[in-house]
Amino acid sequence: MALTFELDPKVDRTLRDGISGLWADVSNAGGAVGFVPPVTADEIRPELVKHLAAMAEGRTRLLVGYDEEGAVAATAFLTHNTHRLMGHWLWIYTVMVHPRHQGKGYGRDLMAAAAEGARGIDGIEAIRLTCRGGTGADRFYASCGYKEVGRVPGAIRVADGDDRDDIVMLLPLG
């Protein structure tokens, strides 16, 4: 069964807890979403609060995918670029699909829903993202139409002696 996507859902405690739990589960399964396992939902919460504050300020929009039971199963945050010369594209951050739902095509569905949401924002012509090298995420995003447009070697330090490239990718929406 497919996920049901909602752009700009009402944020309440259930949604916040669902996102924190998803983020911890994805991180602990090896997902490259800003943390290294092991991590708890409580450790993730301050980072989530930053996203929620940006939402409250109108700088960020949240896309949530719900599974058939109504649980948070996927997320992506669409963030406006605040630079006056770069307002025609936005960032996508914290792209996650719960590990129990991976391999079902939900990641592609999430990325398609994010692109559709971005197309509905006046003046937005492209989506930009970064991903951690060595995870295969760049191949996934390329299969969704994103093109690599830059790479910073060794920019992400996962652990002592384990530096990864920061890969920049772009999806034109035209």
C-alpha cells in the first residue's frame, strides 16, 4: 500500500514524536540524516526544534508521508533559500523513509511528492540537496532525476578516520 503524503501538516505532539522516532530509527539503521548511531529521539529533538522554528517563521515547509496505520513513515523539509540572488531554488533536508518501509518505492514517491510541492511554490525553479558520500544516496537521488553539481571531498567526518564527501545535487523543475 502506498504512503499518503501531506504538505504543511498541522504540527502537534503526535507529529513531533513521530518525526523524532522516525529520525532515530533511520539514523540507527545507518541512514545519513545528520547523526551517527546510536542515537535516541531525545538527542534528535533539538535538531527537530530548529526545523520546526524555521517552519513557524515561514522559511521551511514539511512534507510527511503516513503509512496505512497513520504513522509517520517518511519526511522531507523544503527550505527556502534566503539569499536574495538565489530565491529561485530551495533546499530539501532530512529526507527519510522508515527502515521497515524501505525497498517499496516509497523513497521515490517521497521525492516525487517533494518535487510536486516545490512546483507549487511561486518562483521556485529547482531543488538542491546535499548527501553523504559512500552511502549510495547519490545514486538514489540521481535515479530520481537529480544531477551532481558539486562535491567537497572529506567534508563530513562520521568518525575519526572516516571522512566522507559532501555531494551537492540539483533537480531542475522546468
